[in-house]
Amino acid sequence: EVAARIRQNEALVALVSYQIAADQLRDAAVKLEADIAAVQQRTLDQAETAKFQAIAAHELRTPLTGIVGFSELLRDRRVNESQLQEVCDWIHSQSRCMSRLLDDLLELTAIERQPDLSITKSLGDVAPSISYALERVMKPGMEGRIHTHIEPGLPKLLLDHSRAGQAIGNVLSNALKYSPAD
């Protein structure tokens, strides 16, 4: 009977040992799954970052190419008097476009670094936010593409006027970008 109890205790110890080992393996598998998910997420984030960087580089290169080309024409004096104002206006327009793109990139970077970015709300008219947005998106030669009418006497709104102007500007910019010119 003593030998049977010893075997029974040894079997219980073995069972407990196996249970502990199984729990440790399960914990290791859960940790490994979490590590794999984290690596996959980092890979997706890196892919998104690379895609974003490629788009940003393209969006900046487009106006820069024109600025370089037209400034070379000016430098080499290959622009006649009748073309001079048009070329200068075009360079200025593209420079403003690049400036807006860089402002957007800097703002995006600030938002990503500070996800709890504060919003300053105040009660006021929405018209200044719309005007700000229009200034951001309008380029020379776009007269007539956007028509606005702000109804007088609209109620005042509680909002962050700067961010509202940016949001409206982004909507207008996308509308212009993806709509036919006529």
C-alpha cells in the first residue's frame, strides 16, 4: 500500500509538472502570437509610411520641377517680355502650392507626435474659416471653379476655427483635385 501511494504521488507530481509545462507552453504561444502580431503591424506601418513618403515626394517634385524649369528660363533670359508676368505668376503659384504641402506635412507630423493635440474652441462665425480654406486652395487661373455664397445671419458655432478652416480646405482641395476642370 505504501508503494501504491508513492506511485500515486509520483503520478500526481508528474501530472502537475505536465500541467505547469503546458501552462508555460500556452503562455509562450500567446506571447509569440502577440510578438508576431506586433511585427506584422510594424511591417504594415512601415509600408504605409513608405507609401506616404512616395506620395509626398511626388506631390513636392511636381511643382518643384516646374519651378526649376521656369527659373532656368528666367536665368538664361529665354522669356520674352510678354511671357515674363505669366512665368513669374506660375512660379509664385507653384511655390505657394509647395508651401501648403509642407505646412500640411508639418501639421501631420505634429498630430502624429501629439495624438492628444488640443483643440481651442470658441463661439464665432464660420465665414472666416471658409475664407481661410479658400485662400489655401485657390490658385491663379482657378477663378470661377469655386462659387461661394454664405447665407447672412447664420448662427454662431462652437469650433476650433483654425482646424475648421483646415478641414474645409482639405475637402475643397480634394474636390478640386478630383473634379473635372469645367
